[in-house]
Amino acid sequence: MSNFVLDRRLESDSTSIMVAGLCDVRLSKDARWPWLILVPRRADVTEIFELTPLDQVLLTFEIDLVSAALKKVTGATKINIGALGNIVRQLHVHVIARSEGDANWPGPVWGFGRAEPYRDAARNELIAKLREALSL
Amino acid sequence: MSNFVLDRRLESDSTSIMVAGLCDVRLSKDARWPWLILVPRRADVTEIFELTPLDQVLLTFEIDLVSAALKKVTGATKINIGALGNIVRQLHVHVIARSEGDANWPGPVWGFGRAEPYRDAARNELIAKLREALSL
């Protein structure tokens, strides 16, 4: 069995804020939406159905934890969850806080426009709030 | 507790092909992509994290079953899974078979262009194959 190595594009486009039982929980560097990315720390997995049943349950509960925290911290209208992987094949799950009137609302975030960077203070404040909500 | 009633837009845009333990499994009427929609038969639920933990696990296993069947039947390059709900708030999960060069590849399917209807024969053949793959 080969070891888990994070995909280079995921590494450059997001920052780890927590490591859970299964996943590396990462914040997207795109400030347009509060956007977390869960990367199961398993090598050579592209599809959710390739995970073991136990890992699928762990992933489900980590998505649940992250979604609820993101909703609590942002007060979002709707949480969007997606596992696409058409470009980056390493399995990763997007959990995004959407609010009415945000960029491309009510359409999807993927492939829309250009990423906008966070200001350091805003990113650090969001990460602190998320870590607190995730630690409950 | 109120009873589950299928959202009107989901009803008009898709056709039920199977009822699983938790979800109504529906085929989208848009022929551009082989596209299934899982609707948990629970009233007044918008977010996955509002389901009970047991229902979340059921949903996970039904997504797994449907994803593997869709991959087997279509030979797709990548399965796309999404729970958005920005327009239709009743909880529903998209499971879509994507292939290189399909409409809007490698972008997402949501909000792209106009739906194209199935020919009856093509739809019936796909439904028959999916039901067979789902019944294993």
C-alpha cells in the first residue's frame, strides 16, 4: 500500500486547518465563499465508493461536523456539498457556505470566475472561529 | 411530524426508477448526462446534517450503491456527487456520470445550458440497465 500524499493543486489552493480521524480539513484560499475541502488521508482513492464502508461512514460524519460548523460560523443560507474531481482526481469533498447574492448565486461555485485572495486578518479570524466550532 | 411530499420541481424534472430504504432514486429528464437524484423520504429536511446519524449512514450507502451502478452501466470517467439545494430546498443528492468531452466538461453540470430530452428508447434502456445494476 502506498502512502497518502496530498495532491499538489489541493496543497497550493487551500490551507490545512485541522486533521480529523479520516480527513485533512482545508480552507480554500478563495475568499469569495467560506469554503472547506475535506481530503480523506487514503492513497489512490478517486471515488467515494472506493473507500471502505467504515471510511465512508467516517467521511459522512466529518462532512456533517464541518457542515454544521460552517453553518454556525457563517449563518449561511445553504451549505453546498460536492465531490466532483473532474480536474483533480485525488478524492476531496467541498463543503461551501452559500448566501443569497454571493458570487454566482444560486449557481455552483466550481469553474466560476477567478479566485480572490483573503486579507490575512479575515482569514485568520475565520480559521479561529471554525476551529472553535469544530472542536465541540 | 408532517409527511414527506416530493418537491414539485424535482417531480417534474425527474422520474422515479427505484425506492431504496431511505431515498427515492430518480433519473433526471436531461439526457446530456446520465444523472440520478436521490431524495431522502423525510419531511422538512434541507441539509444533510439535519438527518439523524442513522439516516446519514443510509444516505451514504445509497449514494455508494447508486454511484457504483452508474459507473458500471456507463463506464464514466468520473462520478460527480453534489448536494446544493440553492434553488430547490428539499434535500436531494445528485449523482452524475461524467465523461471527458461531455457538456461543460470538466466544469459542473448545474446551471449549464438547457436540458435536452431523452428519446424514449434510450431512456428505457438506461433505466433497465440501472435497475439491474442496482438490484445486485
